[in-house]
Amino acid sequence: MRNPTRSSPQLYIAIVHWIGEEIRSGRLGTGEQLPTERQLCEQFSVSRTVVREALSQLKSEELISTYQGKGAFVAKRTERHGFRIDQAPCDGETSIKHVLELLMAIEVAATRLAAMRRTSEDVKKMGQALDGMEGAIFDESLGDGADHQFHKAVLVAAGNPHFKALSEYLDHGIRRLIRDARINTAEKFSDEIQLVQDEHRAIFLAILAGDPSAAADAASRHLSNSGERLRMVHATKVVQR
Ligand SMILES: [Zn+2]
């Protein structure tokens, strides 16, 4: 039985593809209103969570704009980017592995640069995010927002605007991954949440110390451990089915 509060990647990707095609083909023109959330739920037989996930992805690709209480509309034709993280639907485990490999390449390089270029403002932002995650452990909330803030602060600290631009473009995929990772850790590896925090702290301390290779190592360790935790969860899920 599917948990109705969690969205299936395949389902939301189907909606993203369909609406994306409607817009790209011109069947839905600039400024035109999209079907309502309720209509989309009925058309695709999915929950509102799945529809919202799809709309949020389309928004991050700048294909649509949403207005509180009015609905979603086709965005003005801006220059459309050629890269999308959810382009190829594939099974959950392969998909996570691929996103992680890409993230690993970006994060390790950015963390190395961050150790060389961080400003006091960067250090302050990372420290705040770290405190946010510490607080989440204390009150047993997910802390995915703070986790995301932390990695974003590291990318900014790399002092290269292209890392920041790429991460903003990948934002939706990264947020999903971080949320999934933290949900999985909270559900299946609750005793490991402190280890996750230690991994973040190691990244922070290496950046603070201005040690590029220790920073790169710490980032690499955090992402490969995250990958391991996620793969273990997926393996368990398959057995349970
Ligand atoms: Zn993290």
C-alpha cells in the first residue's frame, strides 16, 4: 500500500512531462491558466501532494508562475535551460545514485574552494545552519531546511557564482534528496542522526580551519555515507514489498 502522504517520483514526473509538453508545444500559451490542482489530481489519479510536487518542479524550471489563491499560469517565455535533473525517469535507487554522484562532484569541489575562500559571513551562515540541525535533533524535527541551508552556504562560500547558479538550478532535486535522506535517517537510522551532524560539523571545521583537502574529504565522506544510508533503506523497502 502506498503511503498517501509521500509522493512517488514517477507520478510527479509524469505530470511535469505532460504540462511541460503542453507548454513547449504551444498548446498552453504564455499567461494561460493551468488546470486546477483538483483537476490535475483527477486527471492523473494522484494526491494533492504529488500535484504540488510537480507544480513546484515546473516553477523551479521557470515554466510556470503560481499566485496565491489564483492558481498556476504559463510563465513568460524566458530563455529555457537545457538541463534538468529529473529528465530521465528511472528506478528510485539508480536515480538517487545518479543525483548523488553529480552532487558529490559539485560539493567536493565547492567545499575545497570554500576552505580557501570563505568569508566571515559564510562561516556565520554555516554555523547558523549547523545550530538549526542541532536544534532539530533536540526537538526531533526533520531539520531538512537547515541541512539545505548548510549545503547552500558551503556552495556560496566557494566564491564562484557558477556553483551557486548550478545549485540553484538543481535546487528542486537537491531539496528532494535531502528531505528523503533525512526522513530515511529519522525513520530507519534514528541512532545515526548524531553521526550525520558530526559529518556536517567536520565539513564546517575543515572550512573554518582553511584546510582544502580535509574539507573535500569531509564533504566526500558525508555524501557517500548519505548514499549508503539511502541504499540500505531502498534495499529494505524492496524486501518488504
Ligand atoms: Zn547534509
